[in-house]
Amino acid sequence: MLQKLEMDKIVSLCKRRGFIYPSSEIYGGISSCWDYGPIGIELKRNIKDAWWRTMVQERDDVLGIDTSILMSPEIWKSSGHISNFTDPMVECKSCHSRWRSSELKEDKCPKCNGELTDPKMFNLMFRTFMGPVEEQANTIYLRPETAQGIFVNFANVISTSRKKLPLGIAQIGKSFRNEITPGNFIFRTREFEQMEMEYFVKQGTDEQWFDYWFKERYKWYINLGIKPENLRLRQHGKDELAHYAKACSDIEYLFPMGWSELEGIANRGNYDLTQHSEHSGKDLSYYDRESDTHYLPFVIEPSAGVDRSLLAFLLDAYDEEIVKGESRVVLHLHPSLAPIKVTVLPLSKKENLAVLAKEIHKQLCRSFTTHYDDSQSIGRRYRRQDEIGTPFCVTIDFQSLEDNQVTIRERDTLAQIRVPIKNLDLILHAKLKGEIFSTSEL
Ligand code: GAP
């Protein structure tokens, strides 16, 4: 087990195995933008699916939506993002590097020790123009959070779903921030994906729901395999609260650069609905039939980053082990997150073996993300699968042609069991769910 894993190892594994590549690489790259490769996109989809399953599918008090990235600029005036979504920025007078002044420990440039300018407030929203004329009146913004798309659709969702409060509205989507100091691989980037849920409740019940959602979100990471010793809670001080927040707690992860925010859980009060009611002139209050009253609900918001969670899952799963005198790199990813669930490995490329292996691959593809690999030695092929976290390899050997059995090799225990081909699908389903079979059941 590595005590303090350097980020470089993960960056290099990601490039080598097709998880993540630097964006625009053939043109020399573009700072802090990343592309997900064939293995990375599977992991990313699995994280988003796991979130959606827990936060929407398995609940009857949360509904999902998908709103546009470009929205009326009035939204950002009302939400306070145009005037308040800023970071204090300083510039080095010698080397002209720019820094978030809140991050600096000293009054000197961390790069060249030069003198710094006074802090200037810098708005983090990306601006562009709607339509062919580039003029002030046509300025619009790339959304810096998905949350506002939810607030401005609150009344639509309530009236079309006929649901009562408490009710959550969830969304997964891209957000953009012109960060002053992006970095640490995919930890802080200018384009990223968020998984956000706004949970609308009656004022007075908000603190209890805040505690509830904090615990639920913490459990989500633990259930997906994050080690408890790598997670902790941090409450925001009054001076660091976002402009909309009444209270906020972060779930922090022990990243290689130290404890840092993985997900924020905020009590946004009724700030957003009040602002949008006032500025749009539309009544966004909720009619509570039981008490025959109208009110603007309070909102509890668990807000997670897809890319940041992906980085935490990778770091937490990474291990270097010695097996029979040889070292192996392995990702002990939770089976539901593993990009590839099963890889089919014929022991030889000989035609009769290949025909059977391809048939098995075709059959398994219908149920699982399945790969097929017939290149190089079996040992090397296992190592490749360990490095991308594939929980099961199915090996087809010459004996398989005789007895219609194949070998399942398990990533974590390295156990190998022989099973009938006809039961393979069933056994792998059960194994992926963590069910244990006795040999007689196979
Ligand atoms: N709607 C509330 C909100 O956006 P936030 O704490 O600014 O709150 C929520 O962001 C989450 O989004 C963070 O915990 C992080 O996981 C992710 N996130 C924020 N900025 C990011 C960035 N520049 N790069 C990657 N992920 C980011």
C-alpha cells in the first residue's frame, strides 16, 4: 500500500491506459483541459450512473432534469453571480504569474519571489456572445454551476409532476469557470462536470435535512469503496461561505496535495428562489395544501464534481503489490465503477480457440462492458487488466474445447475458478453483485 501517492503516477497510468489524455495534445496542449479516452469515459459514465441511481432512481422524492448550458444573462444577475462570483486575484510584477490571493501564504510570488500587485476581484464566469454581433447587449455566460437551471425550473417541475415537498431536483452536466489557478490534474479545471441536487424543504426543517444529506453523501463514497480514513468533514467558516449560502460543509478527500474539497453540501436558504421571484416578477412560491399557505422553500444542495470524484476513486483504488515475486499495479475499483467488467482471454490465437472465445465475448457483451484481448503472454494481459481495474478475466484454454468450461480469474484475490460456459453469464452477474458461490453450485 502506498502511503502518499504522487499524482504523477495516476497521470501517467491515465495516459498509458486510455483513461485521460491532455486536451489538444498534438498542438502542444491547452492548459488544464483534459480529454477522456475509451477507458476513462466508461469510468466516468459509471460514476454518473451510480450517482443517478442513488439520488434519483431509487428515491420517490427526487426528480431529474437536464437544462441548457446557455441561459438568459438575467439569471446570472439575479443569482448574484455577475456581482459576487469572484476571486481576489494578484499578479506578480516581475514574472506576471497570476494567483488567487486567498491561497497565498506570503506576500511574495510563489514562483519567483517577486512583488505582487494589490488584489483585484476577478469574475470567474466565461463570457461569450449570442448571435453574430459581438456587442455588449449580446453577452451571455457559460454556466458556472448547474444549480441555476434547476431553480428557474422549480415551478415547471412542481406543476408538471404534482409532487409535494420535500422534493429534490437533480441534474448532471458541464459547468465552466475561468479559474485563476487551475491544476492538480483534473482536480481543478476550467471545464468540468457537476452532479447537483437541490432539495426543496419547508423552512424550519432545513437544518435536519442538511444533516441528513451530509450523511447520505458521505455514505455514497464509502459504499463505492473510498476508505473512511481518506474522507473527512469540514465546516465552512462564515468568512468563506459562498454569497448564496447560509451554511456549508465539505466532504474532503486526502488528495496527494493534502485534504481538499470533494463535494460541498450547502444550505442555500431561500436565497435563489427569492432572487428569481423578485427579478423575474414570477411568483415562485410553493402552495402547501396541508397548511393552506404559500412559501418560498429552503434548499439543501449536495453538489459533487464528476471529474474530482473520478480522481478520488482512482487514487483510492490504486495499489502496487508484489505477486509471486513480481510487482503489479492494480486498481481495486468497486465492481460497479470498473470501466471494463470482464475481459475474455483465449490462451492461444489458434482458430478453434478463437472461435469459441469470440462466441463467449459476443454473449457477455450483451450484459457487461466486455473486452477481448489475444495479444502477448497471458501474464502481460492480466497485468493490463489489473491496471484498468477489470474485476474478472475469463480465460479460454484447449481444455475448454473438451469440457465446455472456462476459468474466471479474480482481480483482487487472484483466485481462479473453473465454471461451465453455460453458467458464465449468471455467475458473473452474481459475482459483480458480490454474491459468493459454493463450488457445488457452479
Ligand atoms: N452549486 C454549488 C457549487 O457549484 P462548488 O463548491 O463551487 O458549489 C461543487 O462546486 C463541486 O463542483 C465541488 O465540490 C467540486 O467537486 C466541483 N468543482 C467546482 N469547481 C471545480 C473545478 N474548477 N474543477 C473541477 N471540479 C470543480
